[in-house]
Amino acid sequence: MSWRARGSRAHDPAILIVGALPPPMNGMTVMTAHVLDALKQQDLRHVHLDISDHREVGNVGRLDFQNVRLAFRHMAGMFAAIQRHRPRLVYLPIAQGTLGFLRDWLLFLVAQWHGIPVVVHLHGAAFDAFYRRSGAFMRWVIRSSLRPAQTAIVLGESLREIFGRLVPAERIAIVSNGIPDRPDFMSDEPHGGPVQVLFLSNLSVAKGYLDVIIAAANVVARHPHVRFTIAGEWPGRMDAATALDTLSSLGLHGKVRVVPAVTGLRKNRLFQQSDIFVFPPRQLEGQPVVLLEAMSHGMPVITTAQGGIVDTVVSEETGLFVPPQDPDALADAICSLIEDPARRAAMGRAGRAHYLRHFGEMLFQRSLAGVLREAIEAGSTPFTSALEER
């Protein structure tokens, strides 16, 4: 855990950014990096409290001694960062699971004790379900944390009411994810050769990789020349063993390759060398960064219409929706694009144009900075005054 002060003008109000950085690679850690860059580019002085846990992705949401220790360590670190840097606003990405939100609660308590307004950022799409299934104590924790929140950021219009009555409608702000464009030297021109289908994500069953493997058997039976690539990080050894056993039982060796998680230029090349991107999660998703990456590379996407994905992909224009956990429908959708290269190319061009209009890096930076500036102006109580009141 560490904090860093950044920015160019000392008289600007400081914002305390709380968030974890990669590894592991997931939506929240990646977007924390983009948030820090956004504030730097928009000249907002800020302090980062790094709450990273760099263990494997399968550790997320797991109750163990290390996670409990880290929670209290982060709480102490936030207290020290506020005392040292005296920020006038806290930006806090929030979890939508019990263990994660209990950690967030500790951080809320520190901010509230100092009288500092909090802007919360929800990167998921299942918060309402999380609240409904929580017990009485957890519901109280959630209510006591969110009701004082200055602003709650959601990813798309379909998620505007996800907090219900916990956050007043006038305090909801929409900031779609935005990512840097592909490198200038890369294009979306067809690579030639057999059609390549790509799945890239954390390799948990909830992300739909097993549905992709089962669908692949159906696809290659109809189109033997097609090749699949599955890329990502396994939550654990059992997940990897299950996938390899499934590939073997379906006779897909040589048709489907499994590669480790990739970043940087290697990830860009993987997109460039592929023709169709598939990401069929079985659960609600926020606004998966990987879909934005695929669209930035001019790829048609096949996914499930869940959560914020409906605000990201335009059905029949930039991609296709299939039902979750339906390998047959997924295979049919893949085959429809394999058999119609013109449609595949048109969807890819439309997806790239959609990315440039709505999910570019600069648009995200300006939108987020605008929300944070408004929050400071609307509700910031100077640090010293808050302490004097005590």
C-alpha cells in the first residue's frame, strides 16, 4: 500500500483516489490506472491510495487472514493520507459483494469522520441484487455508507436506477468507460488466412469460456478451417484442468489454443490477428473493457445482453447478442459471421466508429473530471473546518 501526490497546481483542491492497480488484470484495476491518467491529463491535483492485492485473480472476494489484514491496513493508510494531504474529496470505487463492501465501509468511515465528501464509482451491474440478498446488518452498512455520498457514478443509462432509493436521482452521474485507442501503426484490415475467433478475459466460468469451448466444437464441425484462441488468467489450477479436459474430450486440440494473459503490444497483436471477438458472460457485467478494446480494433463482437453491455454494443450493428449459457446459439452466431465476410467487416467498422464516438480516452477523461469538479464545488467541506467542528 502506498500513496502518491500528483498534479501541477498546488492551490487546486486535492482528490484522494482510492483504488487497486494491476496485477491481477480486471476491470476495476485497469480502470483505476485510467482514472489516475485522466486526472493527470485534466490537471486535477490528486493523491492515490494504492489498495492493491497483487495475488492471483482467484483471490478476489475470498475471506482469508491476508484480506482481513489488508482491509485494516488500508483503513489506516487512508487515515494517514488524509492527515498528510488534506484532500477535499474522496473517490472510491465500490464493491458489490459482502467482503469487498465491508472493506469499503471502513474507508467510508474514515472519510465521514473527517467530514470529506465521497464520490463512489460502481464498475459493475449487480449492486441492486447484492443489496436485496444481503442481511439486515449488511443492508444497514450499505445504507449508512451510500446515503451521505456526494455523487454515485454508474457506467450507462441502463444502470441509472441500480441504487434504488439509496442514492437520490440527482446525485447519479453517468460516466462510460473509456480507453486509449489502438496503436497508430495497427489497422483493422483483414489479416488473411483462416478465420480466427478470440475470447479474452479472466478465465472464470462466469465469464463464459466453457460456453466458448463447447461452441467451438460445433463451429469447427461446420467450418474445419476456423481457429479459436482463449486468452486469460486462470483463477486456480482446477479451472485450468477442467478446460483442458473439456478440450480433450471434444477433440479440439489443434483447433483451440489456450494462451496466458497478455498485455501491451502482445494483446494488441492478438486482437489484430483475430476476426471475431466472443465474450458471453453468464453473469451481469458492468462495461467490460475488453469489449471496448475489441471494438477499437474494428472487430465485431458476440456477447450477452446483460448489465451495462446493452449500453456498449449495438445489436445487429456493432455485434450480436446471444442468450447466456447457450453454446448452440453462440455457435450459430459465430457461424453467421464466418459465412458472411461483408457483414463481419461492416460490423467491425461500425464497432470502431461507435468506440470513437462514445468510449474514447479523451471523452472519458473530460467526463470524469467534470463530475469530480462538480462534486468538489457542490459539497466540499474544507478539511480544517471539519476538524474544528469536532
